Amino acid sequence: MAHVRLFRHYIHLPYVLLGLIDFLLLAFALGLTVFFRYFGDLSFFLENLNFLLPSATVFAAMNLLVMIALGVHQSRLEEGMSGMMLRTLMALIVSIPLCGFAYLLAPDWLWYVGASGVLSTASVFGFFLMGIARSLFIATVGKEAFKRKVLVLGAGYRARQIHEDLKTPMNRKGFTLVGFVPLPDEPVDISEEYLLNIPTTLQQYIIKHPVSEIVVAVDDRRKGLPMEDLLECKMEGVKIVDGASFYERESRKVALEMVTRGWLVFSDGFTVSSVFGFGKRSLDLLAAVALLLPGLPLMLLTAIAIKIEDGLKAPVFYSQERVGLNGSVFKVHKFRSMITDAEKNGAVWASRNDTRVTRVGEFIRKVRIDELPQIFNVLNGTMAFVGPRPERPVFVEQLSERIPFYSERHRVKPGLTGWAQLCFAYADNEEDTREKLRYDLYYIKNQSLLLDLLIIIQTVEVVLFKKGSR
């Protein structure tokens, strides 16, 4: 679908149309609320409509501005309709006090906005009206209309990794790859069918074929980039983004093969503050207590089941050394799910269909009950509720030598659940661990209370549907 150019900036037309629809529906929602609360008679309401229009306009504009600030419409690309509506709900809540403040500044001509209950009722009406309208709009114009058009500068190893790793519909739900533009003297690892032959400059190409982003995925920047051309494209409103940053944003993980220490130093993220630390610890304690209360009966039943299967003298818990924050070693506690002498020959990776797992152990692993004793690790502060899963010292030593940036996962406390557990299955070998590290680094780089809360909520899906359990 076409773009609209405003102030030398290309804006995707569906966003403009959705914004206009939202504005009209919000204004209508306030009018509907006022009609039912104060008028009831349609002819009398229409005769006095001019008194309502300023209030409806301010209400709609204020909500629309907050929605734009929260990226509501763009969130449709990455988070789907549910994410879009969640952000809309947040925007409507934030807008209520802002609209009330506008009434205090101009009570003479915004008299409806300040009325008791009008703002909250209008927000509820607006939320449901926008949800219906957006569903109909997206079904009419098609999901592809909301995808950003992306051009990749480069056709070597990095470009091929973007092409291969982001080729699934899930990873490309927010964008469409227009093609790859190879640089002179750069090895070409992309199939010819995906290459773009641009006889002119990038700027002239994007004027005729508008794109939203240019991804710079060049293997060796020391050979030079067309900086002047890229600057002209940026002045046309096209976003220029580094290949590693683009990969991180679209896949929700960090590309180990594409990043350097310099990229980690200069990229956004890794922001930690005392306020965040206090908030995270508070969330940890709240989530741990909330899980402990319903978990106690399950823990008691699990202990009884283990005793019945293995005998009264058999241990219920299994304690093991793990590596925590800043490389410190601590003891993690779990319900024993394997036979008592499972590691008589030394530490080995847990594997699929592991013969050392007991019948009770197989069940409690599938439903994650074996992890419940780690609540006490969260309460004593050796673990957080959300973070990378802690690994054993012997494996950490091996993996730190073989996998780049592996030790960086110890910059935060290990967690009972985490981003990697939501996005990837159980790691039982070095390659799986490498893949999980990509997700762990994404979490460490982008950690926030909102992300922690999202992970905690989505962990319910992991438990209910056994996603990633073994």
C-alpha cells in the first residue's frame, strides 16, 4: 500500500487511515457517553452538538497523541492485534488525567470533559469501538499492507544470516524484504533472485520505490560505505539501521556472529539503575509469594509421591551448585526427578528420554513442579524470578571457552523463568546453549520491569502447554 509524504517523511498510509478512524471513533465515543448521560433526546442533542464538539475534539486528540507516543499502530507489526489493543488500553488510561487537566485549564469550553464518569465511560466505549473497527479494517486491507518494506545494503555473510534466520513468517510478520544491494568487491552469498541491480543511487531508487528502512549488513565496513548516499536516504525519511540491531529487533535475540564488543558498548540497552533494582526485587518477592501460596500443596503432594516411588529413606530434594550473579556459586534446590545415583560417573547434559529420570520425575518435569523449591532461592536473593537459567560451574567453564560472550549472562541474577525459556526449547547440547544465549543476551540488554512482567505472564503458557519442558 502507498506511502504518504509529510514534511519529507514517508508515512505508511494504513497508519494514517487507522489514526483518522481512531480519532473519529474516540470523538463519537465521547458524544455517545454525553448523549446517554445528559440528553436522551436525539433532536435536542443534535441542536446542541456545537457545545460538545470542542470537548470531543480534545478528548480524541489527546488520546491519539498518547497512542502515537506509545507506538500503538506500529505495534500491530511486532505484537499482533492483542499487543496493539493492550497498548491502546494503556494509552486510554494515561489520557484520562491528561484530559481532566485540559478541563481545568479551559473549563468554559471543555465543560463535558470534566463531568464525573464521562471520561472513563467514553474510554471504555472507545476501546471496544476501536477494537471492532481495527479488526474490520485489517481484514479489508490485508495484513501485508501493514508490513514495512526493508532494503538490505550488503550481500555477504551477514546479509545471508538475516535472510536465512528471518525467513519464517513469525520472524517476518513485521516487514517485507525488497532485496539485497551488493557493494563493490564484496563476496556475494545471496541468491541472484534476491539481488537488486540499482544503476543509479540508493536515494533515486527509494524515491521511485519507497522503503521504510535500509539495513546495513556489510561484512567489512573498512572497505567503505556510501555514506553520502545513505545520508540522502535518511533525509528522505528512510530509517537507517545496523544489521545486528535489525536482527535483534525482529528476532528478539542477539546475533552472536554479527556482534562485537564495540557493538555491545555503543548499542542501546544494558541500562541498570537503583530504581530498577528496587522495582525488580519487589517484583521478585511479589511473584515468589504469589507462586508459593498455591504451590505449597503441590510441593507436599510431590514429596509424598517421591517417597512412595523411591522409599521413605529416599531424598526428596536435590541441591546442586550453580553459577549466579558475577560468577558467584550458590546452591539451587529442586525436587529430585532422577534416580539417587544419577551422576555417579560425573556431570553430563540432561537429554531427551533420559533413562535416569523416575516416573514421578518425568511428570513433575513436564509440568515444571520440580522447579518450585527454587522459590526459596528467589526469596533469599540468590536468584531472581526472571533471568537466565543458572548453569553448573563445570559446564560454565567449558562453554565460556567455546561460546563468545557466554560469561556476559552472569551480569544479572539467574532466574526461575526467563526469555530464553519462553522462546526456545530445553538446551541439552552446546549448540542449543549457544542459541539460548542469544535470547539471554537480548533479555540482559533490554531488561525492564515491563519485560519481566510480560515473561511472568507468558510463563503460564509454558506451564499449561508444556512448551520447552523436558
